[in-house]
Amino acid sequence: MKSNKGKGTSPELKVRRMLRDMGYPGYRLNWKKAPGKPDITYPGRRIAIFVNGCFWHRCPNCALSLPKSHTEFWKAKFDRNVERDRRNLDDLESEGWRVLVIWECEIKKHPDTVEGELRELLESSKPR
Ligand SMILES: [Zn+2]
């Protein structure tokens, strides 16, 4: 199984390409001053975008089953990932960020929907 934890994984690259093609190139990657260092941020617009791998972040749409061996280990690990994601989201929102979480499967199956969500988010924000 391929890990999607690292930087520059391919679903994220697709999102970045969409953003550039839409005419919003000024994003920052893993910006340290935003809680949780989101994959993509527009600091001036207070927009944070996460591109989550379905396996590691336990996508609710895919509802992937747990690995059959070392199940307890994986369950604990995934619980921590999900908990961390939720905490980051809370922290960001309480600091006034608007957050969009994009799942790997959405990019693959419904890229037009994702593009629409990104466009809506960006068009409704003003750069500072
Ligand atoms: Zn998924």
C-alpha cells in the first residue's frame, strides 16, 4: 500500500494544478503559522485546504476496513490521526480560517465537484 502521508502526493498535486489553472497561484504549502500546517493555504484569504488520503485519514465515504493483522495497533493509530485532524480543524476555524477538506477519492471520482468547491471558496474570499 502506498503511503499518502508525505508531501506532494499525487491527489494534492492535482488540486494544486486545479488552483493554478483557475488563476489562484498564490498558495503556500504546509504553512507553519496555520494550525496543523494544512497542505495548502492562502494566508491572506484565510483559506486552508487539506487533501486527505482515504486510508490514513479514514475517509467517511470509503469506510475502508482495518488491516487484518495488528488490528488494534492500526485502530489506535487511525484514531489518533482522526482526532488530530479534528483538533486542527477546530483550531483553524476558531482562528477564523475557512477550511476545505478534500478526499483522495473525490479527486479521482468527482474532480468537477472538487473544482466547483474550490472555485466557490476562493471567489467568495478577498485577498488582503
Ligand atoms: Zn475516500
